[in-house]
Amino acid sequence: MILNEKQLPLRAWRTLAVSVSALLVWDVLVTALYLDDTTHFEAIDIQFTLFGTVIALFVGFTVNAAYGRWWEARTLWGQVVNSSRSLARQALVLIDERGPDATPGLADQVVRNQIAYVHVLRTFLRGQPLAAEAGRFLRPEALTRVEAANNRQTAILVETDRLLSEAYRNGMVGELSRLELEAALVALTDAQGGLERIKNTPLPVQYRFLPRFFSRLFCLILPFAVVEDLGWLTPLGSGLVGLMFLMAVQIGDQLGNPFADTVYDVPMTAIARTVEIDLTQMLGDEPPRPVEPVEQVLY
């Protein structure tokens, strides 16, 4: 996620440099051929304003749909953060380890499981290997079961639920408190399901291909339509309009996958580290440092 608004135009220009350069060369070529007496051709009489408006609306729909996916992903991660804090707080306060049948360290392990959970969820959404934090915070037997599971983040929630069931059987937590803890796990499952839905359901191909195709086609036709009025200023006018269309299409492409581990995705590394810091402090341990932006980008 880009933090500095000055970085966005610079990065957008870098990624579009080849396309914009080719567009300018094309505009100059069309202008030179039109103004050359030996190769003079008639300008194309098209309603480019109407066509441009229709294409802009089409591109706008795509950008809105892509941003909706990005914002929903960020909202669901906010739910994961809040539910993680609630689960840890309730586990440390409601689970009583003073009884004769109590299991020492059980509440702390619930919190550690949740730290592992957010990191494993992060790496799953990005298509990366199992997070190293799983080995640090999970018990060895739980780690073995998690590694063997198809859905590792759900497997961690199952391990946490086993701990809570053990606490209930041993009289460490009451029935109502057990229900409160279970509600936090349900909220985490709901948020995880939403994130997995976004990951497994990309934007329809029409939303990705058609705006890109028609925008580029419009950029190719535009200099023919304006060269009669603009003359040698055609590359400037046509190039600026083309740049705006190409940038809009690019925004839709970049926001459409909020888990792509690029400068535009949801900053899941920073979010997971925030959860780890908060929960580690609840345990009374030394927390890690927050994730720092890299060149004004937070990952």
C-alpha cells in the first residue's frame, strides 16, 4: 500500500512508460503523415467524444468493481484484527488456571495460536509457503497437524478450539465464557471465508479484457480524429487523453487482486505484525518492531 501520494504518479509512470512511449510515437507518426503534403489523408470524422465517454464509463465500472474488492479485503482484515484481540483478551481473562485440574499455560497457548493464525492466513492469501511464525508459536504436535492440512488457517482454529474444549472439560472456563470464546472463533471463520472468496473469485475476464482492449483501440483512433484541429499539438493532446485512459485501466488491474503482494495490495504483513505486537504484549513478552514502510510503501 502506497503511503505517499507523490509516489503514485511516479510508479504509475514507470509501469506505463513503454505503453505511453509507443502511444506518443504513434501520435507523432499520424500527425507527420497528415501534415505531409505528399501523404496527406483526410481526418476521420468520428464522434470521439461520445466514444470516449462510453469507454470512460466502462473503465469506471471496472475501477469501481476492483476498488470494491480491495476495500472489502481491507475491511475483512480489520475484522480479523478485532476478533484476534477479542479472542486473546477473553482467553487471558476468562480461562482460570488456578483449579486443581487446570492445564498451566493453556490460555497463553490460545493467544500464541492466534498469532500463528494471522501469519498463516497472510501467506496463504499471497500464495506463499507456510509462515515461519507457525513454527515459533504453535506446539510441535499442533504444527504437525497444521502442516498436513489442506486449509492450514482453519486447522489452527481447530487447534485453538481443542484447547478451549480442554479448558471447559477441566473446569477452567464456564459455559457462558466458552460461548463467548466460540463467538470470537466464528467471527474469525466468517472473515477468513470472505477473504478466501475474494482470492478464489477473480474479476470476470470481461472486466479485465474489454476495458483494456477498447481503451487502447480508442488511443489508436484518437489522433486521426483530432489531428485536423490540433495539428502538431496532436501528440500532446492525444497523448494526455491516452495516458489518462491507460492509467485508469491500470488502476483497475492493480486493485483487482488485493493479495498480489505488490505495492498496491492490502498491507497484510503490517497488519499481521500489528496483531502479533498486541497479543505478545498481552502475554507480557517483548513485542517485535512494527513493519516499516519501504520507499513509502507498506507491505
